[in-house]
Amino acid sequence: MLFFNLVLQAQETGNESIPVEAEQDTVAPAVTSDEIIRELQQQDSVKVDSVRKPQFLTSKVVYSAKDYMRLSPVEDRMYLYNEAKVVYGDMTMQAGLIVIDNRTNEVYAYGIKDSTGVYTQKPVFTQAQRTIEPDSLRFNFDTERALVYNSRTQENEFNVKGQVTKRENDSVYFMKNVRFTTSEDVDNPEYYFYARKIKFVPDKKIVSGLVNMYIADVPTPLGLPFGYFPMTDEQTSGFIIPSFGDSQYGYNLQNGGYYFAISDYADLLTTGSYYTNGTYNFELASNYALRYKFRGNLSFRYEKRYNSQRGFPDFSEQSSYNIRWSHSQDSKANPSSRFSASVNLGSSEYYRESINQSNIGNRLNNTLSSSVSYSKTFSGEPQVNLSLAARHSQNTQTQSINMSLPTLQLSMDRIFPFAPKGGTKKGLFENINFQYQVRAENQIQTYDSLFFKPQMFRDAKLGAQHSIPVSTNFKLFKYLSVSTGTSYEETWVSRTFRKSYDPVLDDEVIDTVNGFDSYRTYNFNASIGTTVYGQKDFGKDKKIQAIRHTMRPSISYSINPGFDQFYDTYERQNLGATDPEDQIELVDYSRFDGTLYGAPGQNFSSSIGLSISNTIEAKVRDKDSTATEPKKIKLLNNFSVSTSYNLAGDSLRLAPISMRGSIPILDNKLDINFGGNLDIYALDNNNRKIDKLNIENGGSLFRLTNGSVNFGYSFSSKDFKGDGQENTDELENETFRNGGRPDDLFGKSIDDMNDEDPFEGNEEKKAKAENDWYNFEIPWDIRLAYSMNYTNNRRQNDISSHSIMFSGNVELSPKWQIGYSSGYDLVNNGFTPTQLRFSRDLDSWVMNFSWTPFGPYKSWNFLIRIKSSALSDIKYEKRRDRNFSL
């Protein structure tokens, strides 16, 4: 401890101050070390009392230095030189030279020059986990105030450098001639804000006087008489600056609004756009989350469009809306119950016609779907599972809507009444089991124009279906697996339909009969199957060591009785008949036709089903020389052939032969899926199926009625390094939440492009690029999707759809990235909607350009903005919307 009054007898031969030059600042002249020393040597105008009161420190002072520690009794100072360090409480000071003045109870820190004359070992001041790196500083132990010169500090995303800083305490700083930026290099930033005076409250805010924005040390006209910059990690409410543009609806301000930071668990975003012809839209969006419980987001979008101008003959107006809700429950929240939601509903034309919708992938989506479900498991013997769901499906082309509000499902686990209390179940008798299931739903079929109108609910279909399946299984002759069972079903409906004939109108009349009604059905089924293996060995010294063929043939039999007791008959006049006996026609109908689950079968059926499944695998020598076992690969996966024969039918007894399978090309990367149907019956001159073999009608043995081939392939440069693929958070993906794909095969949302930083995490590549002329490891990714469908039911011989889609991204350098999404329609011979994307990393800035060069959604969008989320509103954005002359 050296902070006390020293009384030492010694002779001082000399005391020379050590001049150190401070680093020059580009904004304001730096204070040199000579000026600092002269300021420190100036004494207070009030004379020092000859009898000084002792000063006490509140904590222990620990100090050290590499070269020397020298005491000066005359000055009552201590000098610490080279890698000097002083620790006082939570304050740590490191520098090349530290001077401790016992008279004023102050400490001074400077850097020193090395052998080459470079100013090194600048002071580093740390307190309360906050670090400041100035050229020099002065600190008072009594007041705990500091005077800092050319300080550098980092707070959240900001780097701050001030010429002179006065530290009042660990929570308030006053600074002079300051520049602050989000650039990593505060001494040579790409941009910064320059302020003459500021008040700096760490982790909270920067309040400044006159502030100007500099880009590459060039002042810009952007300036404010005062500024407020939040510096908190917490969400903060604030305005959202709109972007300016022009389109066929006139000049506009797009996506401006206000952000409400409601709490740590929820927020609210309100944005809107306005066009000079009166068109407008607005959006309300909220995100919410509770750790280990749930998370989700909710949004509502409304748009009012005016085409042309009022009074013109082509004037029209149109409104549309869209509602989205995504909710995901954490698996740890409640193991026995789960609630989830995925809602996307609204006007069918919203994604196609929206003036503020910049996502090609959403425009290509023809289906909107929603599902809100709750499930609960009741433990016990037996276990009971309950599920309650509301579902919605909407075709945006036909504008038809199918909804289930709600659907209730209740199921009981299987009960084995004759199973032994211990051990495994064996034989026919012990494997007998049954269960109970019920499904009840309220189904609605409507259109956009009737959505949520009274007629929509009047046409709803309400019903319930109870089923009790009973089954058992056993082994036959050791290798054959036999299963058999029966099922009893009871169907309840809330209304039925009575049909009659009106001779005046000469038409069928349908009367609705409201009230409870029901019918009961039952059936029987049995099946027998086995598994057959075949293997061909070629030798362990061969590249292909063995091939194994696995076949799973099965034969099934089913009986469905005819329930003609639920059918009625009415007489219909056939006025076109010449024979009087044929003028009266009997028409069979069921009062359950048109109900939720339809009418029971009227005709008895007895059919045999045949199927065989094939899998071919190979054992090949592993390329890895250290591997001790051969590698297994699949050559043909689950190639199945199936058909059925109706024993009770009077014609066309053999059903079409169905073939399905896949060919693995690359392990877990590329599978070619194929399928088709073959029919043995011929067609007549009217292209109707007749009870005559196709080969007897001059054709081939089988007639291909339809077929399909499709595959999807995704790979990247990471696959060749073994890094694997990155996972996509589908809940946060804009395209996926709108009902599209989570990848960018059909294009990427411009809003997602503008919000994300495509170069995030590239610091290592950027550092390498500074030393290399060319980036030899170019990251890239490619996605391919191919689809072909063939139809020939009635001699169409038509390829109904045939297309290939592709997308990808290439990082030409650590700061340049390009992307594309496109495809080609081989039926219509034209490109599908195409999007080109360009991104440029400008260090503290990011630039994005998206271009749809042709098609009905021809447009482009340009954006340059600061990367930091704290300054994300400082941007320039320019758009050309669709249908606007480029």
C-alpha cells in the first residue's frame, strides 16, 4: 500500500516527464501528451493546506509493472513503466506508463513508444464489465471521476470514439467531439455520426446536440439539431420510416408505421401504405413467446385498391384481406396435451393482386390451408386420446372453400381381453383385440362470396361416425402371417334428403328432412402375407460384393354386404319412350345421399386383393479404406404392384394394376419417384371402358391410363465438406407461413431479403479475402425439382404437366452473393416466374437488389441499409411494382 503521506529522506537528482504523442483524430485535433502533462502539473489556485487531512481509500490498491516502479518523494508520486497495471475495487487500469499522485489522490495513464517510435500500450480502463481504450486518461480515486482523451468504447452495436470524455460515474459520460458508428473499425469507419457534445448513458442511450452523418469522412446533408439513439438490448417502441416509390397507382409511401414493444413476451407492428390515387393498405402483426411454453405470430392485412381515377369509364375498386396465425407449443410444456395452429385464410385473389406483396412464391401458391388443433391424452388402462380441430382449405383459382368447424376425434387404445398377464401374446385367440373410435364433424362447403355469411352455415353438414374394429393375427406354417378382422360402424346425421318426381317440372325434387337419423354397416376382411429373401454373392474382393432382393407378397379378401334397406324408390316418367311399359321408370335412391359420410353401399361385393412389394439392395466396398464392413445401398426402394378382383361383379371385375416405387440415386439426396396405372380392358368408339380385353380389341396387353415421374434434389458445397445442411425455422419463414415452400425454389420474399443479412457469420472468409486475390472456396447451393404427369384414360395421350424448377445461390466472393429462382414449363414452352437476386456486403451496410425480369409480375426492388438493427431505419429503398413500365 503506497497511498499515504510519505516521509522519506532521499535526494532526487532529477525528474523528467516522459513526453508521449497521442494518436491524431480525423475529426478534431488530438490533445498531445505534452499538453496533458502540462495540465496535470497545474495546481489548483487554492493553496494546499500545510496540514493535510489524511485521505482514506475504500478498497485495496494492487499495482505492478514490468520494467520499474519508481517513487518520487518530492512530487509524492509513483511511476509504473511498461505493462503497468493498477487494480482498485472493480476498476482495472493497464497502460505503458501509469503515474500515481498521492497529493491529489489521482492516477494518470499513457501509452509509450517502442523501439520503432510507434505509440503502443495505450491505456485500457475497465470498470463494471465496461472497457474504454483511450490514448490517455486521468482518474480521481475520491470522486471516482475520470477525464479521458481519444477514448474508444463499444456499447451493444455501437462503437464510440470521443476526443475528450468526462466520466461522472459508471453510468453517465459527457463527451466532446464524438463520432459513433456500427462499423467495426471506429478509427477508419465506412460511416459515422459526428456530434460536438453528447451525453452517453451505457446500455441505455446517446443524447447528442447537433449531429451530422459522414460517409467515408465526407459530410452529408443529413443532420439533426439534436439526436437520440437507443442502445438497449430490449425491444423499444418507435416509428418505422416508410419507403417512397411510384407505380400504376401513383406515387406512394410504403410500409411506414409504428412498432409497439408491449412486453418481453409480445410486441405489435402496425404498418401501412398510401398511394396518390387513394389506394391504401395496412397490416397488424404481433409476435409472442413464452420460454418453454409456446411461441407464435399473428397478422391481419387489409388492402383497398382503386384502378384508374373516379369518373373514368375504366374505374373500379376492389378490397382484399388476409389473416395468418402460427402457434407452436414447446414439447416440454405439457406432455399429455398439445395445442397448435397454422392459419392462412382470406381473399382468394390477395396474393395475386396485392400491390404490396413482393413474394413470387406466394403468388404461385394456389391453395390456402389452415389448421387449429388441440389434443389430450388421458392415461390409464386403456388410454384414451382426444383431438379437437378446425380445418380450412381454399382453392384460390376456383374460390371454393372447404371448412370443418370443428372435427372431434376420440379413440381408445386396443384391448386384448384374452392376452396373458405376463409374457408375449401367441396364437389366434390371445391376439384378439378391439378398440372404439368416434369422429364427429361439422363440414362446410362454400365460396369466397358467401364466406361467413348466413347461407354458409345453413348449408353445413353435421354428422358422427362410430366404429368398433375387431381383429387378430397369427402365424401359419411358421412363415406366413395371417390377420383377420371385422368392423362395425354406426353413422349419425342431422338431416336427410327425400327425393321425388314432379311431373309438371319434369324434374327431380329434393326435400330436406331435418332431424336425427342413422344407419349401421359392417364388413369382414382377411389377409395373408410373407417375406421372401433372395441374395446373390459375388465375392468380398469385388466392388459389388452382393445383391439382395426382398419381396413381400400378400393376398387379401374382403366382404362388404349390400345395405339396400336404406334405399327407397320413386317413379319417374320417361316421356321419350315409345313403349308404354317403358314410360314409367323406377329410380333408386338413399335418403343419406348428400350427407356428410354419404350413403352405405347398396350392392354386395366380394373381392380379392393382390399386392407385392420389392426392395433391391447391394453391398459395395466402402471407399473409406478404414471401414471394416461393406456399405449398403438401395437400388430399388419399395416398388409395389397391386390390383383387386371383384368376385361379385358382373363385368369389369379386375381393377387397374397400380405400380409405385422410387429409385435412390444419391443417398438421402435424390430419389426418383414414379407411378402409373395399367388397365387390361379396352375402350369403345366413345372412349368408354367395355368388358373386353384390350389385347382382344387389337391393342396391347395393358393400356397405360396415367403415369407420373418426379424428383427433388438439393445439394451445396457443404456436402463435399461434410458440413451438412442448415435447418430452416419454418415458423419464422415468411413464404412457408403463407402456405408455400420453406426454401427459395419459387423465389424469396423481398421483405425477408431486406430484413436478413446474407453475409452474417462470414468474418473468417472476409478476413481471408483481405489477404487472397481470389476466394477458391466458393460457397454455393442448388435446388432442383422435376415433375411430369401423363393422362390416357380416354385416349388423350396427353402430358398434362411437365416442368422443371431450379433455384440456387452463389457467393462469388465473401462480399458478393447472387441468387436465382426459375423454371421451365415443357408443356407450354415458357419460363415460369423468374427472380434474380444480388446482394453486396458493404461492411457496415448491406445492399440488396431483386429483379423479376418478365411475366405478369415484372418488377424490381433496390435497397441499401445499415446492417445494425438499431439503425435499420436509415436506408434507401426504390421499387418498381408489377404492371409498371420499366
